[in-house]
Amino acid sequence: MNFKNVTVAGSGVLGYQIAFQTAFHGFKVSVYDINNEVLAKAKAKFYELCECYKQDLNATQEQLDNTFNNLSYHSNLAEAVKDADLLVEAVPEDANIKTEFYKQLSQVAPEKTLFATNTSTMLPSHFKDLTGRPEKFLALHFSNKIWTFNMAEIMGHAGTDKKVFDDVVEFAKAIGMMALPIYKEQPGHLLNSMLVPFLISATELWVKEVSDHEMIDRAWMKSFGSPLGPFAILDIIGINTVYNVAKLNAETNPNMTPLMEKLDAEFIKPGHLGMFAGKGFYSYPNPTYASEDFLKS
């Protein structure tokens, strides 16, 4: 692995975290998004991340200054990717958006650049032919709060070159991740293959008004000694990501439509997108599930 320059395409919920974590570990990172207004929001979020890194990782001011020195910002894709050894795609979890992105990317990226998608639910084989370099394409999936939930799932498709796979595993380790290689394509990778059915069962209880989100979380946390219940996890993942997954699944599973519609009405339209927006199922920075009284009789 001889990566020096990394481009992160998309500065949303996970994109800006991937960019900051990569820059924090010494790589030069080009942050790409569709316009300068969106990039300005990403810069503001980087400053918020500084406090998280100080609190959770004991990061020094010198480390954070170096991180910012490693970051550059681009709304022109060709400029953003011109020196990239690796491009990590973190655009919205929408097949049409990803398809259009890879069509554009394949026209402007240097031959040397490896492509990695951060998709949480789709397979790299869905997009491999659009990349123009299927042997240099795979999935590299991160979880939200990347600096503390520091694991990365690496999943190729049948045509991914083994050296490319191994190099991306080493890259994940180099940016502080616990690398989790996956040897066969699996929708949802490892984590979401287990997590999504759990979250769906919880949201079904909520959509059907069997109980409210706090009681459902209490039931899980009290029974298993977990610090988080399913709705706290949904806030961390980001409600917009959950909505996009529900929307995608609703195309083939009508049972997901009520969840998609309820999320849209109660969270997406009002802008209550989860922990990083200050409000989701809970209000932040002091959610009720973190209080000492939450699990008391």
C-alpha cells in the first residue's frame, strides 16, 4: 500500500467523517462535493469534530492543525481526483445518484486511482462496470462516529484484484480502523446484515404504535445491558440514511412503505436527522437515554 493522496466524494453524514479521519492520520485529502455551499457546511462540521477528537481521542491542537493542513476542498470532480491514489465514494445511498457519479468519475480519474464505495446496503458488483476499472473497485464501509466506532468492512466483488483488496485493508488500518475483510459479496456486509433486521423489528413496533421509541429502547437496554437501544442507534446512523434504505427497500417490499412515509413526515421534512443534526428520536447533546434515570423503575 503506497497511498498518499485520497479523495472523498460526498461530505454528508459519513463523508466528512471519513475525510477528517483520513487527514488526521496524515494523508492528503481532497474533499469533493457538488458546490461550494455544501463544502462550506463540511468545513463547519470539521470544526465541530475537533471537539469530539479532543474529548474522545485526546487529540492535541497540533494534531488537529495538521489535519486541517491536509484537507483541500473541490466542487470540480476532475480537479478533486487528479492526484488521487484512492477515491472513497460517500454520495447518498441512492442507486441512481451513485450510477451518475461513477459515469462521471470514470471519465476524469487517473488510471492509478482505486475506487471504493462506502455503500451500506448495495453490492460493488452493481456498479463495477460503470467504473471503467472493475478490478480496482470494491466496497469500504464505515460506521457513523468513525473515530470511536472505528471499524471498516472491506468487500470486493468477484473481479476485484487481490492486491487492490489487500491494499485497501492496509489503508483501513493506517487510518486507525479495525479492518474487517469480507471474502464474499453480501448485501449489508457483516454489520448491517445483523443490525438491519434488528432495527426493522424495532421500527415496526413504532410504526404500528405498539409502543413508543423510549419504551422500546428501554426494553432492549435493560434486558441486555446495552448502552444503546435501536432508536438511539438510528439517531447515530442518521435518519436520512435510514430513510434512503427504507425507500430503496420499499420498491420491492411494500411493508417498508409505512416506515418510509412516517420517517419522511416526522423527521426528514422537519430536518430532525439524528444526533449530528441535534435532534432525531432524541434531542442532543443530552439525550434522555444517557441519563441515570432512564432505566430506573
